[in-house]
Amino acid sequence: MSTSLSEKRLEELLSDILVPVDPSVQFIQRLRAQLVTYHGRDPLSIWMAIVVIATVFLLAVTSIGLVIRIFLGWVSLIGLISNRRRMKSETRVVT
């Protein structure tokens, strides 16, 4: 059982289904009014300000976390180095 369509039959079906429609004058006027409203009114909306503030907050928290991790890495590295020196000095004293 084959369900494939020929190219001509497919074109016929699409031409029946996809009928071009001219938009009404009222629809075009409403669309233009919305575009003018969005582009012309309030370049800084409250939502944009909230998103910017949240982004800055998240970046600050992430940066603080990164600084803390780097600091802890340096402290642990210094601790390892001092521990090795102490172990070497203890082995010299014991022998």
C-alpha cells in the first residue's frame, strides 16, 4: 500500500489548501498601530529593566563565586607547598 503522491497531485492539493487571502484593512491598521506602539513607546520598559538587573545580579554572583574559587585554590596551593617543606624539614631532623 503506497501512500506517496505524485508531484502533480501534491501541487493540486496544495493549491486547494493554500488559497491566498488578502488581509482586511482593519487588520493592516491594527498591525501598523502595534508596530508603532512597540517601536515608539517606552524604549526602556519595566520588563527590560528587570531582565537587565537580574542579569547583572547573576553575573555578580557568578563573578564572586569565581573569585572565591580562585582564592581557595591559591590558599590550598600555599598550604600544600608549606606542608611539603615541613615534611622535608621533619625528615631531615629525624635522620
